[in-house]
Amino acid sequence: MTHPVSSMFYLRSALSLAIGIGSAVTGSYLVSRIKDKQELDARLERMEQIVEKLAAFPEQADAAPSTAPKPQRTAKTAKK
């Protein structure tokens, strides 16, 4: 039979190790979430700036030529 003091020592060491690992994982997760939120905020801010620029010059946005390719006529679309 093991001595109760040595069992408590190992239990306390294992618990300390688990708490340390949990703290590291939780800290990494929180830092990752904060970084993602900052990146999202930056993208949204950039999108807002683009929309504001487009809204400031609506006549230019409407007159801009379309760069999208025109649809090709195929046998299926010709029948319709």
C-alpha cells in the first residue's frame, strides 16, 4: 500500500498540470477569438468605406461599364 502523502503529492501535481494546460488552451482560444474579431471589424470598416465612396458618386457607379462576360447562347437557351 502506498503512503497517503505520496498519493496526495502525485494528485496535486497532476491537478496543477491539468490546470496549467487548461489555462494555456483557454488563453490561446481567447487570443484567437479577439484576433478574429479585430480582423472582422477591419473588413467591415473597409466595406463601409467602399460603400460610402460608391454612394458619394452614384452617377459614376451607374455609368460604369460591366466587366461581367455576356452569357453565351446555347442550344438549350435558344429553344426557350
